[in-house]
Amino acid sequence: MLETLRKSASGIVAKILMSLLILSFAVWGIADVFRGFGSQTLATIGDSEITVPEFRQLYQERLQQISQQIKRGITPDQARALGIPDQLLNEQLAEAALNDQANALGLALSDAEIARRVQSNPAFFGPGGSFDPNYFAQLLRSNGFTEARFVDAERRLALRQQLIQSLGGGIEVPKVLKDAIARYESEERSVNYALLSPTALPAPADPSEEELRKFFDERQVAFRAPEYRKLGVLVLTPEVLATAESVTDAEVEAAYKANLSSYGTPEKRVVQQIVFPNEEEAKAAADRITAGTPFADIVAERKLAPKDVDLGDVTRGDIFDKAVADAAFSLAPNGTSGVIAGRFGPVIVHVGAVTPGTTKRLAEVANDIRSQLQLDAGRRLMLTKYDQIEDERAGGAQLGEIAGKVSLPLQNFDTNIQGQTPDGASIPAIPARSDVLRGAFAADVGTENDPIQLPQNGGYVWYEVEDVTAPRDRTFEEARAQVLDRWKQDKAAEALDKKVEEIKARIAAGEAFDKVVTESGLELRAANGLRRGRTADGVPQDILNAVFETPEGSVGSTLAEGGDSRLLFQVLRVAVPDAGTQNDKLVADVRQSFENDLMTEYLVDLQGQLGARINRAALDQIVGTDAVN
């Protein structure tokens, strides 16, 4: 619900500050450790102060938001590596600086205007579609806000908005720039084009042994064998442990019965409700419905739109108000309830169509239940196994010995840093593959390395380097297959480029593009209405940039299909839009960029005037010990 409160801070501050201040550390920096201030002071700027408790709470909330977004916990080290503490502190310093400047300029806002802002905020609307004081109070209480504290924060936000709008609100994009943007963004081109691939040309004859050896000698460094390392990898995950866990049929049946609702689809009902302002109106409507007046007539008389009454085709759990849910799922199809004491006032509920729930038979889900029970057992056993492995490592045991003691498989393979074996195959799939390879190629032979923890308590991976094969020059005999393949690729590329130049030369001599392309055995294609940065059905993306760099009537070419093919094209027509045509969103983005640049300069100057001072010791204490798991 805290996000609901934060929605009240949307608008120009959210758009400018939140995007701009992400970069503020690079501009402002963090410095000036100070002493002699109170232990609860984290930073000051001008006459404003940021306290330790205030920042600690904001920091925890920020970590929780990030953890929810990435679906895993974030450690203090990770938070510091991402620059989260400094980013958040700079945001708070910027807001404090703007608050300080607003006060210095005598900016003010009446209580009536603050009340209007709160009451017009959709975040605080109740089911009736207007401001609900009870819902507003409930939100504040559930998130630890008092009304006074929230109003003070809203007032400060409004004053910051006044200040920011006075700086950037009047910026206009010059007409000459608008016209240039319109021309660049809306220009359209039409082309004829053809794809020239290696299959359209005769395959090159195989080289002689002498030619191939010469090719190898001239490019020997390209065929050099990279460094390979022999690794031992021990993986501990719930999935690995689950395979050894046995689950009886009785345990499967017990789990099925305990979670019966999970094995199927819940009952759904089409539900409507009318929320009344008071008990008297609700009772009068209920009496009329009992006497035979249709529910729909009551809806029409009260001039309610469908969005005001429809809850949709919902399950019991989809309905926020428990009293409404209980009533809706106790009615017969097309039934209407009496007056219900809902959370937001008296309610009458009507039920339309009912879709019965379904439940799968035990036989249909037994295998899935068994696998889940095995996985749960693996999770419970994982930490015990982890402790056993670490105890053995502390005693000096190598991974090969440890694997036998804890009954886990040890994987051994030779690999380069790209995860390929000497014969060119890929190494077996292992969790955190890139992290293992990166760590292994930075470690010494026989050294003990820290295990890699997998996300969301998913397990651990240990690795050790058993041997290193240094990079070396391959002999011609070793690299012969690679040399031949590379020779063929180079010859195919040369043949393609030569053919492209031949076609271009014929066109330059006066022959028509379509005639030359067709006579060359290529398929002539057309594309109209091409625009920069836009995809076009069937048109290779490789062609777009080259087309817009080629003058009208001219012929161009570009690489295609990863460099294996070539695209030939002729720009037939260039259509430039009228100067009055413009992309409003693009112009708005440019205006926003101007405002951001101006705001950056303003904040840097303001910080220089006010002077930001940070208690680095207090900051390190907060970010060094607090974490979200």
C-alpha cells in the first residue's frame, strides 16, 4: 500500500527528479565527512537535515523495492556495488536543497489547496469513485503515517513542484529543431533490393595443400589454442538432492488432500455490487428488490456506469472485501443479496453466471506432487549438506574427497573461458556457469575458492582448478579442419564482394538495377514507406541504416545475415514530410531533455551555494549492516 501513497507524488517531480537524480552522484559526489554533529544526523544541506532513522527507513524500502523487482534478496555488498546508498542519499539531498530554496524564496501553499490535492488524488478514491476519508485514513495507518506527517510531505512536494515548474515549465523547442526532428523521424524511402548469398555463387574449389599451409602460416595467431583449465565442480541444489529422496504413496495422498484447492480451477462468478452512502438507502433498495424490482433497474436509477458496479468474472479470492465475497459465493445464480455491511459502506450484491470449480484426480497429479515433496525434502537437507561440505573444506579436504563423503557427484572437465572443451564441444550445463568460469580463470591451481550462492536460496556451487594448460600455437595438422573452414569463408566473402562490385559497375554504366539483378539470378524485391528506426514486414533490418545514408537514385550495398550475405539496393524515392508535421511525443522528449539539463545545472549550482555535508561513518554503518533477505 505504500506505493499507493507514493502515487500522490507523481507528476513533474517524479518525472524529472527520479530520472535526473539517478545521475546526480556523478555530478555532485559524496564527500565532506564531518564531526561535531549529533549522532542522529546523517547529512545537512543549507538549513535542512537528513536524520539517520529517516534515511535508514528509506534505504530499507528502496532495497525491498529492488528485491521485489529482481525476485531475490540483495546483500549490502551488492547494494554498495550498484551505488544504491549514494544514489538514494543524493536524491534526499536534492529534495532537501529544493525544500530549503523554496523556504528561502517564501513559497507557500494554503491548507485549502493541500486538501484539494489530496481529495482529487485517485489513489485515495473509494469504491464510489470519489475521495473516501475512511480509506485514506486506513492507508495512512497501515503504512505508519500520521495525517500531519503526510500533509507536511505533500506540502513540501507541492512547493518543490512550484520551484521546478518555474525553471523548466516555459521551455519551448525551437521551430528549426522541431522541423529537423520531423524531417528526420518522418522521412520515408522506397527501394528495390536483392539478397546475394553464398549459395547463389559457385562454391570455391578446394585449395591445394600448399595454398592451405600458406593461408595457415599467414594467420597462425588466429588458430592459436587458448588456455584450458581442468575444473572440478560440485553442485548442491534442492534438485540434486531431490533425486535421492524417497516419497511414499501415503505421503503423496496426504499432500493431495491437504492442498486439494491447488489441483484444479476455483469456482468463478460474475459479480456486481452497489455501494450505498447510508443504511437507509441500501435498505430501501433491498426492499424493492425483494418486492420484484430487478437489480439492473436499481443500477439504472442510480445512474451508475458498468465500471461502478461490475467486479467481473471473479474467484472468491479476487474480491477484496471478505463480507462481499462471502455473500457473492453463497447466492444462487442470478441471485441478489440483502444489505451487507461492507468495508466501504452498505452493499447489495448480485450474482450472474456461475462457472463451477474443477479438481484433478490424484492419479493426474501424483507425479507432480511426488516431485514437489522430493524437492521440499531437498531444500530441508540442503543447509545440512552445506555445513558438511564447508566443515570438510575447513579440514583441508579437496572437492573430490568431499563429493564421496556427502554422496554428491563431482563434475570434471577441461574448458576454455568460453565454456568449450578442446574438441569444440560445450561443457555440461551447470548452475552459475559464467560465474564459475570467470572465477576459475582468475584462481590458482589447488586454491580454495568461495562457493557461489545461487539466487533465492537455490543452492551453492563449489569449484577448484586442478590443472592449467597454457595457450599455445597449434600445428597445421591440429588446426587443419579449422583452417580449411576459415579459408572457405574468406573465399566466399571475396566472391560475394566481387559480384557486388560487378553488379554496381554495370548499373553505373547505365543498365537498369532491376535488369542487372534479374540477369544475375537474384530475386528482385521492393520495399516502400521505410522509416528510420521502424521495422517493416519482410524487409531485413540490415538494410535500413544503409538506405538512409544513400542519396535518392543511388545504389548501395551492406552486409547481411551476420556478414555471410550481401544486400544490394537502389533508393527509388525519398519523401520528406511537410514542415508542419511533427511527432508530438518526440518533441516532448526533447523538451524534457532540455528541462533535465537545466535542472541539472540548477541543482549543481544550488548544492554549491548551500554546501552538502555527509556523516560518512553513519552512512557506512547503515549500509554495511542493513540488508534485505
